[in-house]
Amino acid sequence: MNLDLTDDQAAVDDLFRAFFARECSPAVVRGAERLGFDPVLWARLSETGAHVVAIPEALGGGGGGLFDAVLIAEAAGRHVVPVPIVEHVVVARLVASLGAAVAIEEAVIAAAPMTLALRPAAGTATLVPAGAVAAAVIVWSGERLLLARGDPPMVATPNGAGLPVADRSLDGATVLGDGDSAAQAYAQAVDEWRLLMAAALVGLADAALWMGVGYVQERRQFGVPIGSFQAIQHGLAELPGPISGARLLTRRAAWRRDHDDEVGFRRDASMAFVFATELARTVTSRVIHYYGGYGAMEEYDAQLYYRRARGWPAQLGDPYGEVDHLAGLLYGPV
Amino acid sequence: MDFAIDPATAAFERDVADLLARHLTPQLRERVHHSGTHHDWPLHRAIASAGWLAAALPVDLGGQGRGPEQLAALFRQLELHSAPYDGVANAMMIAFILGHLGTPWQRDAVLAPILAGDAIPCLGYSEPESGSDVAAASTAAVRDGDGWVISGQKMFTSLAEEASWVFMLTRTNTEVAKHRGLTFFLVPMGTAGISVTPVRTLSGKRTNITFYDGVRIEDKWRVGDVDGGWQVMLVALSFERGVAGGVSDIAALYNTMLAYLTDTTDEHGHALLEAPSVRARLARVATDKEIADLLGARAAWAAAAGIPRQEGAEAKLFGTEAYGRAASRLLDVLGPLGLLTADAENAPAGGVIEHAYRYAPILTVAGGTSEIQKNLIAERTLGLPRSR
């Protein structure tokens, strides 16, 4: 066992922590609040190759594995980025695994992001993640895997998390595949979405925790920093352990996928999603509370994290349904 | 990153599991259940014969020199098997301390029989007025010619009924800061003036209050320097570092409940595990179990890598709090059958879940309360000011 990142992994981690810290200030997040997308940030990010980091070099990708994608997603989550890096990475891997040449080319060029609908749909896919901004949407119809191309609406359905969600018509969609293999490829993609979303939530939670730790050392009441009060210290001290545990679980999931342990990967990815969803809520609601009345003011950043902690994972569905999904993986179908 | 357990640790862990499976008979569990004493001599001697009581001791001190990851594997298996291992834990810790700090005489008279599995120590830290504030111990040790006279009272002296010595924290100086006036002694339990009062606890486990009324001992029983007790305590803590106790108890609970819900059917012949609300709660416990397991592995790995910070505190806090949540959730699943204790013939899973709910409160106290862990994490992980 070695829980240190390898030199290569550490290089990816350092690179993208620095990239998002530099390119995605809270002002960028706020500027993209209505659409949930910043095209300049997306262009710069795709220049780094992050959007295709986890597909083979022969296809124009970075030749990395899901582990690299997990590191990037966590770094992105720290800055609540208004770009659909999670969706695009997942779709790039999906079309690469299917050998869909045209779609692969499109994914690599990444002038506009690609995404996937997280629920089966026919006619219209509703509330598609990044549906407002994606040039292509992959949808499972229940029988066939479809690719719906078209100019994105560039208008998000109004939502509380600043997300670029929108409905997308499936008219004129082309068929990428059908049958069991297509169903499995789609299920795999949704599992990878679960994992990368969990990693993003770990980054979000960790950044929110440290934002709160900084604030309670500045804010003074009764003549002392409020961070000197044990009530507040203990509320914060409960959080680093679960954050570290969730981070390890996302990394083990990716490690298992990269080592062809499919069963272990699916379980870990599902658990990581369930746990990180709860964790991000707990951390952001606790931190926003320690900001007192200021936490409710738009000008403070705590609310940016509080809303996204809830909204990001909600794109998949009711968390109870996710626990049910996990139970199916652990105990078999009923 | 590499999440694979290294082959040497995996092989050692299999050896531990095999030995435990051979010795943990229903008769043994029955005996522990009725006596409340979490120690079994045949099991203890078998562990001693394998040399594992000396697992933590460096090779040049006569031990096996196993690193934190293998020690964590040992305790993981003890917890996974719900083994009565209090005597093993005490013996290993005192062996570690005497290996480092013991006099030649103490190594002959105490360390040798401990490592042979012939005798165990008990621990005398807590007092009526000092628990978490352990350095506030007031049991007095006063010079008397060549020896000492000890007077006072210790709480939660578990295994005093089986132990040959109590490893005791005493006050030898009241003129200095509280942690500078402490001295450790190994006091033979047969010494005149010691009395042991049994105390039954919520989980059925037996502990004791021990009283010390003018107990005279020779200076050769002193461990470490006079007024140097806090340094001895730091050696004891370095043994525990990386071995975050209580992180695998939740796995034992989960495995028991999974087996019960899989093997038990309702009146329609369906396994209980098929009910959506049941499997969802079990899956949620499975998730906490994995997080606890990973945090335990991280604590051991950090200690092995020589860079431990507060990983042990974070693992202990999460693992023991998650155990309490799990016990409560799983007891709900059992409905009225969850009331039944191990003594009831039809108690689900032999009453293990009912017992877990009564055991949970002590897990978040023993070995450092959740509040003490949070103080450590707040100060050392988060960099917040000391608040007590």
C-alpha cells in the first residue's frame, strides 16, 4: 500500500490545482452564474488537454486513466468551476470505447463541450447536465445509445445551483450502438460520472472547510476570534476525517477501474457518490452557518459552495435512489 | 497510489485470522459473555506462542519489529472477530514500554512473563476526578525510605481481576505543573492495601474500581524517572500511533448483520435483505465501513511512512461515531426482535446488534473521547487556537 501520489500523479494534481486557482476566481464563477458556463475558461482548460486526459494518445487524448480525471475533477470542485469538465471527460471515454470516430474527433477538438443525459429518455431529454451549452448529447433511449448534435440553446433552465442544465430534443439523433454492449457502455459512463462528481464534491467540501477555517480566525466576537470557541472548533473538527476518507474512496475507485476491477470500481464509485453527496451538504451548511448573517449575503462566497453542493449531485436524482442503486450492487437485484 | 495490501502484511493477517478462527469457540464467547471479562487465557497464550505480543517491539529488544501496517492488521482481525483482546492490548503496550524504558530487572520479572503469555498487566490511568484530563491524576506516591507508599483510587481498571500488576500513573510532585509531577509504577496486584471492586457496565463488560490504601512497594517497580511520567506516557502513545483502535468494529457489526439478513426469511419466504428499506440502510452502513477502513489504513500508512499527523485521531473519531450510528440504524431494522439479548433463544444474530447498541457509548470514550480527538484535530489539522 502506498497512499502517496506517484510523481506523475502529483504533477497532474499540482498542475490543475494551480490552473483552477489562477483561472477560476470567485469572480469567474459569479460572472457565469446565469448560464453556468464560462467559454473562456473552457477554451483555456481544453488547451491543457484536461477534457481528453483519460483517452488513448492514439485517439488524440492524453493517454491517462480515470485516476488522472479524478485528480482534475477534485481540483475543479475546489473552485466550483462553471465548465462541464466532468461530463466531457466521461463522454470522451465513452465514445472512445465505442470507437465512434466522428464523435471522438469532436470530443478531442472540444470547441464546445459534450455531455450525457443521466436518465434514459425518448423524444426530449430533460434537465441534461450542461445541456444548455453542449454541442452533443449522448442519451440512452432504453434500447439504443443516441448521439444528438445541434447548436446548444445557450440558455439554462433557471436553477438554484447556477448549473447549465437544459432540455434537449433528440430529433435527428444518430445511433451509436444498441443491445447489451451499448447498455453496458452507457452504465459504465454513468458510473464514471458518479465517481468524477464525487471527486468534484470532495474538492468543493475541502475548499469550503478551509474557507470556513479562515473566516472563524478573522471574525471576532466577545473580543476574540470565534474560531477560539470550542463549539465552533468541534463543528469544524468533525470534517477533515470524512473529507480525507471520501478522497481516498474516489481514488481507490479510479485505481480499481484502471486495474480492471470492474465490480470493485462500481461499488466504490457508488459509495463515493453517496458519501460525498452527504458530506458536501454537511460541510457547506455548517460553514455557511459559521459565517453568521454574512453567510446569507450574496457578496460572500460561502453561498456559491452551499448551492452547488446541493445542485451538482441532484442532477442524477434522489439520493435515496442512489443508496438503493448501491444496495443493488452490493446485494444483487431484488 | 497503490491500494493493494503488501504480500507480507496480507500473509500475516491471514495467519492472525486463522488462529482466531480456531480459538474463538462458542464456549469461549459464552464464558466472556457471562464473566464480562474481555480476556481468555487459552487464546491469550496462543497469541503469545505466535510471538505476537512482542509484535510491536523492535527486533534488537527481543520483539518481532512489525511495522504499523502489520500492527493495524493484527488489531483489525481482533476487532473483525470480536475477540476479547483487552489483555492482548495491555500486554503489547506494556511490553513496548518495558522494552524501551524497563530496567534489566523489570525485563526479567515482568516483560518475560508478559511475552510468555503467563501474566497480564492492567492500566491505572483514570481516577474519579481525572479522565480526559489524565495529567491531573492525584493518586499519591510518597517516598518511604528506599521505596514508595501509594494511596488513592483508580477508575475503569479493567482486567484487575486477572492482572498481575497495575501500570499506574501517580502524583509524585504537587509543586510543579501538573504533567511534570507524575511518575509511573508497576504495582503487583497482590500487594497489601489493594482492593478491587467489580463494576458491571452497560454492555455487560466488567470493569473495576481499585483502591490503594498505603500500598508499600520497592523503588524497583518504578518505570521511567521520578516526575518523568509524562515522557513514559508519550512512549505509550507512540505505540498506539498508527493503530487507530475501533475502526474495524463497524465491519464486524456489518458482517454479522449482512449474514443474518441474508440467511433469515420473512413469513413469505423472502430474505429480509430483499426489503428496500432494509438493504438501503445496510448499504449506508457499508459505506461508512469503507470510509472507516480507509481512514484506518491511512493512519497506519502515515505512521509507517514516518509522517503521522492527526490521521489516528481522525480515524478513531469517524470509526467510533460511525459505529454508534450503524448500531442504531441496524437495531431499527430488527424491530421488536432487536430487544432480545443474547440470552434469548431467538435473538437475531445471537443478540450481537442489541449488544452493539449498548457497547457503542464506550467506544467514543475509551482511548480518548470524541471531544479530545476533536480538540487535537482543531488544533493540529486546522490550526485553530487551543481552547481548553
